[in-house]
Amino acid sequence: MFSSRRCSRRRFLQSASLLAAGAASPNLWFPRAFAEAAPLPLAEFGYGDVTLASELHERQLQETHDLLMGLSEDSLMKPFRQMAGQPAPGEDLGGWYRYDPNYDYHTFDAGFAPTATFGQWVSALARMYAITGSQQTREKVLRLNRLYARCIAGDFYENNRFPAYCYDKLVCGLIDSHKLAADPDAFSILERTTDTALPHLPKKAVEHGRSWRPGKDESYTWDESYTISENLFLAFQRGAGERYRALAVQYLYDEYYDPLAEGRDVLAGRHAYSYVNSLSSAMQRATVRSPSSPIWSRWTPWRPRNTSSIAFALQDRAICRSSRARPWS
């Protein structure tokens, strides 16, 4: 149920119906007044403005929260500390999260992506605080961010098969901590994270499976630098500074977006999960530009050429992984 403080149920349904009709009917005429009255195509409800009426989903949400709250903080920090050459007490969480310097990429077993989910878990806790107002949850967010800040080191990225992916998730956790949990140190930790990560990232978005780190084996080509612009744009929009807008533009993957904008299907054979995610970066670019700018019209969702091509590609190919794709989620 949506709060009437910002949008009545009737108003929301009317707006959603109109947008859905536009997506389903590319040739539908949209009045000029409607386009001029809505500078952005989408707006986000606050987490506190939405409740779940499903007992099943509410229980799943609570169980996830309980699990994250119960995770040992030393265990969460362990791979960060190991990869940075610091003392690393605590139980190993195992699975993909653990760090194994002797990991064999042929197995896709424990040690595949150490720490990769940490930023997402911090983000989830920040969102839970925004929903519930639980001070215990906010304290956990702040505590984890400060423990992480003590582990920031270049060796973490050098020893990591997924430096861009991990950086992206850390950005997500920190900007959500700032916005949703009011962490006063989140942006300063973000600055240190960015200063440390950038020397270990490619200078631009790199295709999945393309080598860019000399002397590394094939598994080091599976990073996802072409997805990171979305959270960098969000960091800029939330006040982290112009630096993040510039970085977001730097990592936009126009080699992939341009053919889609021209109506050409280039998704076949690409890693489905990450390349669909990457489209969010393209849409974020539109949200930080004026609706009158060329980039806006290029990505307007109901533009006929774009709608039919991208919709077809997503439903027909993006949900399937090619034989070249790696098990990554």
C-alpha cells in the first residue's frame, strides 16, 4: 500500500497505466503537454512509503534482515583483511565470499568472488533501516562501514578477480548508507575507496571476457566494469561530488549502447545478468541530463525504434546465458 502523503493510489495507478500503455504501444501519441510536465520518466518511492501486504514476502524480508544482523562482523571483514595483508580473526563464511589465494578458477567453487556481496549487504541493511527505523540496524551499518574503512588497501583490488564489481557494490552500500541511514562518514569513506580503487580499474568499460590485466589468467577477464556507471551517477545525484558524474560518463559502455539505440540487437552471446544491468547505467545518464538534450530523446523509453528493439532483445535473449557466459549473479 502506498502512502497518500506523496501520491494517491488513484493518481499512481493513472500514471502507471499511461506509461504502461506507452510501452506496449510504441506508436501511441503522447501529448506535448504531458512530455513537458514530466521532466523525468520515473521517480522512486521512499522505502518508508511502501508496505508489503503479503505475509510470505514480509516473512522473507524479516528473515533476510535477521540473517544479515546475525552475521559475525569479523567474518564479514575476514577476506578484506586477508587480501590487504592484515590480521584476520573470525570464522570464514565460506562459499564464494571466502578468500583463497590458491583458488582454481576451473572449479567455480569456494573463493570465486571474495567480499563481492559485502556492499550489497550493507545496502540491504540501510534500506531496512529506512523501512523500520530500527536503531540497532543503523548502528550495524555504521559499524560495518567503519570496520571496512580500516581495510581499504590497493592490495585488495590487486588480488581481486572482480575489482570493478566489488568497487561498484561498495559504492552502492556507501551511498545508501549516506542517504538511507544518515551515516555522516559514508562519503569520506567513499572518497578513500575511490582513491584506492581507481589505479586498479581499467580506464574505461571493458567487454566481458576481454583481457586488460597483463599476466593474469582467464578468470581475471570476467569483471563487469560496464555496469558501474549507474551507482556512480547515483553518487553524484546524492551529493558525493562532480567527480562521480565524470567517472560515470567515463565508464559508460557506448560500444554496447549505441547499436541498441540504433535498433540493432547485440545481446546474443553476451553475459545476460550483467549486460541487462548495464542498461540501468544508460538510463541513469538520461536522468542527469535535461529532457531537451539529445541524449534524453535517444533513450526515451517509448521511442518506437528503441522500444521494439530493446524489448525484443531482453525478452528473447537476455534471460538466457550463452555457452560462453560464466555463472555469476
